[in-house]
Amino acid sequence: MSKRQKGFTLLELLVVIGIISMLVGLLSVSYTAAQKRGRDSRRRSDTKAVQEALEQYYVENTYAYPTGDCGGADEYIKGAWPTADPLGTNYEGMDACASTSYCICAEMEVEDTGNSADGSCSWSGGSLDYYCVASLQ
């Protein structure tokens, strides 16, 4: 009688390793996409918070926005004044407020999620879309 050894064949092990590798690859792509969407959401939230702060500044300061550095309205924002997006890139237009208007934009990572082509406030440059907020008055 011959003894039969128990265990897995090399082919079985290679198939299992291949399947696990494909699953890890798919999950890492999904995770990266979720991180991009999360950072884009933070950018939209930051620009909207800055817009709200600038509008409060406008009402309480004889109907004029801070000139030059938009951060002049930092006392009207909850938390810290956002100067850079989640990846450390500066927001566009944050240093270009005028007494009558402003346009602040954030470059989005996920394509076709910006609104820069929708209105009077837009920013050109870069290969991705921009999400922009403008003066409401």
C-alpha cells in the first residue's frame, strides 16, 4: 500500500494566491476613490464655510468684503480658517478678495464634480475641475 500525503498542490495554492491578489487590488482602488471623494467633500465644505464667513463680514462691515487677504473675516468662521486643502494645496483666490466681490475655488480630484463652468465665478488652470464660491451680494 502506498501512503498518500495530505496537503495542497502547488496549483491550488497558486489559484488561491491569485484570487486574493485580485481582491486586494480591487479593494485598494475602491479605497483610493473613497479617499478622493472624502477630500473633495472637505474642499466643498471649506469653501462654503469661507463664503458664509465673508457674507457675515459683508453685512457687519458697511456692506464691503475684506480687501486683499480674504482671511480678514476669520473671526466669522467656526474653527480654523482653511488656508490649504486636505492635500496641502492652497485654495485659489483666497488672497484676492475685493471690497465688492470675491471668487474662491478649490481644485477637485474626482473629475466632473466641480461647478466652475456653471456661473460667474470660475478658475482656469490644471487638468481637474474646480469647485468655486462667489460673493452673493
